[in-house]
Amino acid sequence: MKNEQQSLERIIASVVSALEDKKAQDILVMDVRGRCAFADHFIIASARSDRQLKALAEAVSEAAHRHELSARIEGLDAMEWLLVDLGDLIVHLFLPEVRESFQLEHLWSTPDRMKSAS
């Protein structure tokens, strides 16, 4: 269990680093264990354009592959909210106005389980 947690923490750090390298905005890491049946952690970030949104998703996918994880990207048709599914870690990438509209961080948050990545 401890090794799994350490491995997940390394994956999260790698994904956050990849997002920072591509200039993602407002990166947030959320622990949703016990409140979400399909994931343990969310990472939420914003992009300034649909082009940057796609670059962020590709960077997350590359980071996942370095950890021998498959990454499924959803939402490429609409290009305003991309979801990258890494299993126990889900990465939500938004255009700012769409992020504001959905407010996932408020939906899933409790004060002790949310931290800014920056």
C-alpha cells in the first residue's frame, strides 16, 4: 500500500511538472478518495487556448507513458474540457470560462483535501 501511494505521488509530481512545463494555469491537485468511486486523485488545470489545451493533454499522456501507464484522452471534439484518464488519477483540463462554469474543485472539495500545485 505504501509503495502504491509513493508511486502515485511520483506520477502526480510528473504530471504536474509536465503541466507546468507547458504553462498550464491554476493547477490544483485534489485527493478525492472516499468521495469518488472511479479515482483517488484529480488534477485540474486551465489553458489559454484550445491549442494549449491539446498540448497539455499530450504532455500528460507522455508523462503517463514514462510511468508505463496508458492515458485515454476524452473531449477532443469539443476542445474546451479535456479529460485524461490515468486510472486512479484523472486530469481535467479546461478553458478558463468552462472551468468556471463547471466548478469541479468546489463540487469535489473539502478544505483538507485540496492543494494548489504551485
